[in-house]
Amino acid sequence: MADILPAFPLSLVAFPGEELNLHIFEPRYKQLIHECDKNNITFSIVPYFDGKDLEYATEMELVEISKTYPDGKMDVRTKGVGLCRIIDFLDRHPNKLYPGIEMEKQMWDDTSDIVLTLEVLEKVAVLYEAMNIDNVKIQSPGDFRTYQIAHKVGFNIDQELEFLSISSEIERQKYMLTHLESVIPVVEEMEIMKRRAAMNGHFKNVIPRK
């Protein structure tokens, strides 16, 4: 029989290993957080987007309740700890206010390939240079994992959902490399177009043809 895990549907994709800060204000999710805190249980973040099937969810642990407001709202820190395949979504967890999922836990392999890591980091550096991005913290190669920047390489929602379903870090590295190889030329061309557009109205030193 499948396990039932408390569910927090959100219009975002969380990845195992990722740290996520949440502001809790609905009564049903206040109950969920209090029960996680009291009973030391995990919950799931279910990526919910209109028109897309719910296939995978991320098992989350409550790291801490950072702040509780007078009206009961909370700021909480959470961390992804596992991947779940959703068998069924329950509008109400049995005898609770919040929803739940019937799920099966999936493998989430965090073992990387250093050669692929270096290739990914090289491509990411090229992408960020093209986009003039210099405020994304990148871990050293030995500590780097693809989920750390999965929200910061230009994946669309479908790609993030597909990326979530990949249980092997080496396969995630390959997926990210393929994406970077396709997106970098597009970004570089867009930057060239922006520079050309910015020159409109400027005096140019044009050498006339004879």
C-alpha cells in the first residue's frame, strides 16, 4: 500500500537538496507546519500548474520555524530530502485540513561526475557572462550539484518538471549540458541585438564605400 504524505501544492518546482523559505498564512498549512514541528514528520511540495499532470513531488523537511506572527502566520525554513512519485492527490489528508498525496518514494542519486561538473560550470560561466550575471553563488566543483542552479539556467516550467523526474545526478548533468549548449547561442545573439539596438541614434564612424 502506498504511503500518504501531507501535501503543500505550490506553483513552483522544489528539488531534493534545495533549501526553500516559505511564508505560511492559510489555516490548513498552519496545521501542516505545526504537525511537522510537533511530530517530526515530512511533507511534500507538489508542483501545481494548470493543465499539467501531477507526476512527481518533493519530500520536504521542516528545518525551523523562523518567525511566528501575532495572527499565527509563520516564516519557515524547509529543505528537500527526497523524490516521490504521485499515485493519487487527495483534496484532504485523512482527518486533516490540508491535502495529501498517495506516493511511492523514488531514488534520488546525488553522485556527480567531476568531468561533467566542470563542463557544466564552464557552460554556466559562459551563459552568465553573456547575460552580465555576477550575483549567483556557485559551489566548488566537488560540492556542486545541478539542483543548486536549476532555477537559474533558463529552464521553462516543462523543463523544470522533467528535470525533477530525473533521479540520477549524472543524467541531470547531461540534461543541463544539453540545455546550456542550446540556450547559450540564443542568449549571445540576443545580447548582440540589444547592443545594436542601443546604438540607434548614436553617431557612428562609418567608412564610405568607394
